[in-house]
Amino acid sequence: MNIAVKRMTAPEWRPAPPEAPGMTYPWTTPPGLGETVEVAPGVLWLRMPLPFALDHINLWALRDGDGWTLVDCGIAMDEVKALWREHFATSLGGDPVTRVIVTHFHPDHFGCAGWLARETGADVWMSRTEWLMGLNVHRDQEELGKTAQVALFAAHGLDTTQLGALTKRGNQYRKIVSEPPASYRRLRNGDSFPIGDHDWRIIVGTGHAPEHACLYCDNLGLLISGDQILPKITPNVSLQAAEPGANPLKDFLDSLDNFRGLRADTMVLPSHEYPFRGLEARLDHLGEHHDERLAEVADACAEPVTAAELVPVLFRRELDTHQTMFAMGESLSHLMYLVADGRLVRERAGTDGSDGPWRFRKV
Ligand SMILES: [Zn+2]
């Protein structure tokens, strides 16, 4: 895979303006590559590059006795591995890695997990569903997942050029995720365990990923939110081909309630963009954002439309193959929410009597 990694420099990384009133960003400059910022006693913020439009991921190292617990891993790319080795020797002071916690199976989080486990001897801790998903996608050499996805998108009106481009892509996941470790330690919603001097509790979110583990420390007032709660971007919530009858947007919105009622001054440590305070305001805003989106989608279905026809309504810009895949998944998650809610109906009838693509119509 030919990946051109861009070195991040401070001027490119000004925080976006807060998305909602009541949110604040305590930091205006992120750590450079190979550097760390101590966001709380014994809690280090690291950044690793990503070869996507979203070109970085935030990772966390938590002081754990004489060693370090790592949270999330970066993608398995030589430059990221070299940066990890640099961190081991410098910012982590040569101390051992005690465990590697992975919030969810997406490649930027799980990519280096197997490599880190082999390199450091540490166990990987994940929720069971995320573990099985990671393993399954990594092992899918026959590309059953992609075949199902192409079929789902074809049935929802994606044109043949874009379906062709999607078909041609190999297993992208394997290219940026190292061989997963042979075993893992299971994290469950509500689990609480000490990391160094403090207890941390697992809070599971769904919708973006099936069993996404976040970590909350009441003592320190910190929430490591992964991709579940980001300050500015709304995480992708896609209907998956493996579960075409699911309602992931409802799962996502419902699970946001799991993050209510934490300490009012909680600092959220997200996987992208900047740490922030104002969690309740952000949760309110995420709910409002999707309500607006849903109303927009319902209005767009005054005349019957396919999920593909809705993509330019939801995303008013040019999309590449990778982005089209996410946009179709996102379009479908909104449509399926409205079908379950009774606001839309779904029907398919071709003009020639055969099955045409699914169309969605306002009730
Ligand atoms: Zn993710």
C-alpha cells in the first residue's frame, strides 16, 4: 500500500470552533508526532498519522504502576510502528506496557494491536463483539463482507461505476491491520478496574461500532470516548450489509444516554480532534443534529427516492470510493431509522415488473 504520510505541524492544527455553546477546548496545540501532552497526572496524549482525509488519531498512555496502559493503537504502518518504538524509549521512559486497551475494531484503533501485543508481551483488552468483528474482517480473504456490501448498495440504487470501483477494492482492512493476537481479555459494559492509582469504568456505546468501549475515571474526571463522542465531527453511523434489518442510528442515539450524568467537569478525550469539556452540551447537540438530519431526509422522500439518490442531499460535496461507502451506509441508517419510526415506507418495483432498487417514500 502506497501511503504518503504527512508530518503534522502545529499551524495546521488549530482547534475548530466549539460545535455547541458550553463546550471548551483546554488545549489549542496537539502533541507533534513522537511527542506527548500530559492531560492529567499520569495520562499522556499521543498522536499518530492516518493516510485519510481525517489524518490523525489521538491515543492515550495511562500510568499503570511501573508501566503503562495504552488505549488504542494507530494503523499498522511502518511509520506508526517507528513512532511507537520512539515513544517506548522516550516518553514512556523504557517502562513496560502492561496492557493494550482497544475501544473498537476500526483499523485506526485496532491496527497495531497485534503488533503491540507481540512487541511488548502485553494482553489486548476489548469487548467481545469488537474482538470478533476485528478478527472476522481481518480473516475475510474471500471478501464475503464486500460482496454483501456491494449487493446491499446495488439494491439501494448505487450506480454501476461506483459499484465497480467498490468491487475492485481488495480487503483494505488487512492492509492496515496487523495479524490480531491469538487471544484477548474481555471488557464488559460496567466493568471497573484499577489502572495505576485510579479506577476506570467501561461505558459501552453502540451505532458507530457494535460494542464500542469507552473508559471513564470519576476520580480524574476523564472520559476516553474513542469515536463514540467527538467534539466536532459526528461519528459515522452506517447500516451494515451483514445486518440489513438493523437500526444503528437508534442504537447510537439510545446509547448516548449511557454517557449522561458523569462529572459536570468531565474532560472528554476523543480519538480525533481535541480534548474538550462540556459533555452534556455535546450530547444534546448530537441528538439535535440527528433530529435535523432525519427531518431533512424525511422531507427529501416526498417523492420516492433511493438511498443513493439521497447521498448528494446529505453530503453536498464530491466523494471518493471510500467516502461513498460511508455516505451510503449513513444514508441507509437514516432511512432505516425513519422506516422503523413509521415516517417512511420502503418499496421496490421495477418499471418492467422486475425488482427495482428500494425506494423510500414519506407516509
Ligand atoms: Zn471508528
